[in-house]
Amino acid sequence: MDSKATWVNAITALMPANARVPIHFPTDREALDTAMQTFGRVDPKSAKILWIKNTLSCESMLASSAYLDETHRRSDLALESELAPLALDSRGDLIPVF
């Protein structure tokens, strides 16, 4: 199997799960950029993305700016910091926040 060709086909079809094998990238930045391509016609700035520590620890999370209005409308959500760009190291990997 040509892994790279399989991944490109699955991503182009907007169905990465159909590759049936894990798709991996050298950096987190490349993985995030590719994931954003699978959203279809969604403007990346309006994409609702969450970064949670794990599914057993959802008390705190990082959220994309598309969640800001919802955070203000809901009493069960609290904004803990100001908006900031995603923190990546010089290689392009996410800097751990949890």
C-alpha cells in the first residue's frame, strides 16, 4: 500500500476516516492544516475547535475564537483568559498547556 497516496486520496475526498489507517504528519501544524482542509467550505476562522486534555478531563479546554460568543451567552461556561494565537514551537508542534 502506498500510504501517502492513500492519505492524499482520503483527505481530498474529505473523508480521512475512510483511509482505515492512522494518518500522521511530521508536525502538529501540518496535522492541523490538513484537518482544516477536511471541513469542506467552512471558513477556517469560523471553525469550532476544542483542545481538551482528555475525555475524562473536560473542565478546562482551549477553544477557537468561534466559541467566544457562545461563552458569553452561557452561564455554564467561563472565559479563563484572553484570546491568544495557538502556541507552536519553532518546529511547528503544539506547546503543551495541560
